[in-house]
Amino acid sequence: MHSLFLVLSTKCKEECPHCFYNVEPSRKYNEDLDVENLIRIFSNLRERNIEFYYLTGGEPLDHPDIFNLVRSITNIGAAPILLTNIHRPSESDLENLVNSGLAAMVVSLGRLTSAPILNRIEAELDSIVQRKAMLAKYFPDSISSILVITAFLAPYLSKILQRLKSIGLDTVIQPAFVPHTLRKDSMVSPFDISNEEWTVLMEEISNYSADTGLTYYPDYWNYLRDASGNAPKICRMGSDSAVIQPDGSIHACFHRPDLSAGNILHHDVDDVFNIMSGLAKRCHDARCFGDHCISMFLE
Ligand SMILES: C[S@@+](CC[C@H](N)C(=O)[O-])C[C@H]1O[C@@H](n2cnc3c(N)ncnc32)[C@H](O)[C@@H]1O
Ligand code: SF4
Ligand code: SF4
């Protein structure tokens, strides 16, 4: 396994309407991750040669032990990577993150995603330009971003990507995941737009796929809209990566709470990883690709 996602908490003050914890509040956890106890098992994790620890949430910067966690991951020779909203880190957070050894930061652009009209989008882009300049003072070579595409953002995608490219902010785009049962009501999913809007959006997705080398990407989007493209054949969740939830339970995938290998804080770590190898087989042929995922673990 080369990476672990640590969900430090599912709480967040930003309240992005498309956030999967707001779209589906039943995914939230009451507790926050017991970081002190997690650090106690780091010597076992070190032996597993996990290279990357993605710190996520909710908002991981609101967890009181975040800097201690970053330092502890660095101390076992692995790379801590923070997933945070671009508006969240203050100058003092950034200083502490640098001093703790943070390897990279992946910023989400949630306020942009929830700015449904052109002049609000333009104002938000201006604010992102300023925030990016501040973050780059501390992490000049290690900031990238994630832009979630919703139905109302789709028509402006070309303009937005051009602007982000002009400030050198590498951006991964992914559709807002909204389960089928909630799709039409939420008005958020980019798979519910008109055929005309879809054609325009797919031109942009094709350009993005050519630029990034993700040649399979348009197929997945078409598959998710109306099953006209090919679905991925392989998913590496559970084998390349797993997710530790705020209560310490460890799942093969964010979206499969049924694939739990036990609790990393309470069970024997070797047993947990043995169970995980079995669960990985259930992710491997990507049969559950659908409502939730276009991820880097799919091929
Ligand atoms: C849940 S957030 C947690 C970390 C941090 N608060 C942030 O916004 O980056 C992790 C990532 O999930 C993305 N995300 C949230 N809701 C999503 C959804 N419904 N569909 C796809 N991605 C989503 C965010 O854009 C972010 O990149
Ligand atoms: S900042 Fe992140 S966790 Fe918070 S609401 Fe937005 S996407 Fe969700
Ligand atoms: S196909 Fe999607 S939902 Fe299924 S295990 Fe892989 S990432 Fe998770």
C-alpha cells in the first residue's frame, strides 16, 4: 500500500453546498480522529513503507493535533500531504506547516464551485489569485488544486481553467459526486445538465484529458451521464490506498463503509492489513464505479 487517507474530522465551517458531507449528512462522524493514539502505532505503519499520508476531512486544519501529526509523519520518513480549502490556512498555519515538514498542499476551490453567476465567479477567481500568491510564499513548488464541477459551473469551465493555468495553479477537475437518489433534487450534479450544455462541457473535459494525459477521462464522464462511455476496469482502492475514518475504522474506499477492515486504533495492525488485502479484491474490478468516484485509483 503506498498511501493512506486520514479523515481527521468531518466537521468544517466552510459549508460548501456540494460537499459530500453536506449532500449526504449521514456520512458525517460525531468524533474526531484520536491522533495521539494513531501516532502510537506509527512504528508498525513505518514497516509497511506507506509513502504518502493525505490529511483530509472536513477541515483538517481545525484539528488541534494537526501540526503534531504532520511532524510525526515526517519523522517516520513518509510524506504528509494536506487537503484543505484554499481560503483556510492563515500565515501562522503556513509557518507551522513548513516547520512541521509538510510535503505538499492540495487546495480545494469550494467557494468557486458555489459561485453560480459570472461576476461572482470572476470575483472569486481574483481572490484565488491572491490566496495562491500567499500560499506560494511558503510552498513554492508544492501546491495543486481540486475543482469540483457542478451543474452551474459547467458553462464557465473553460474561462476558469484558463485563469487558473495563467497563475500556474495545477488543477484536477472532478464532477460533484451526488448519489442517484438525491441527484435531481440537489441541482448540483453536472450529469443532469441539458444535451447542449453537456456538449460544451465535454469539449472542455476532452481538452483537459489531452492536456493531462488522462485519456480515459471523457469515457468515464460519458459513462456516468448515460452509460455511453466505458467504465474503468480496475480500481486500486484497498490495495494501493485505504481510508482511516475519524473513529479509527479503516475502509478500503471512502464510498464503501461496508468494506471495513476493523479499527486501526483498537485492533492488531497486521490483522487489519491482512483483512484489507481481502477487501481489495472486492474493489479491484471497479464494479461499484458509479455514483461516487472518478479517482486516481481507477484505470
Ligand atoms: C471533503 S474535502 C476535505 C478537505 C478540505 N476541507 C478541502 O476542501 O479540501 C476533500 C476533497 O473533496 C472534494 N469534494 C467535496 N465534496 C465533493 C463532492 N460532492 N464531489 C466531489 N468532490 C468533492 C473537495 O473539493 C476536496 O477537494
Ligand atoms: S471546505 Fe472541504 S470539507 Fe469543508 S465544506 Fe468545503 S469541501 Fe467540505
Ligand atoms: S470503484 Fe469507486 S466506489 Fe468502488 S471501490 Fe473504487 S473508488 Fe470506491
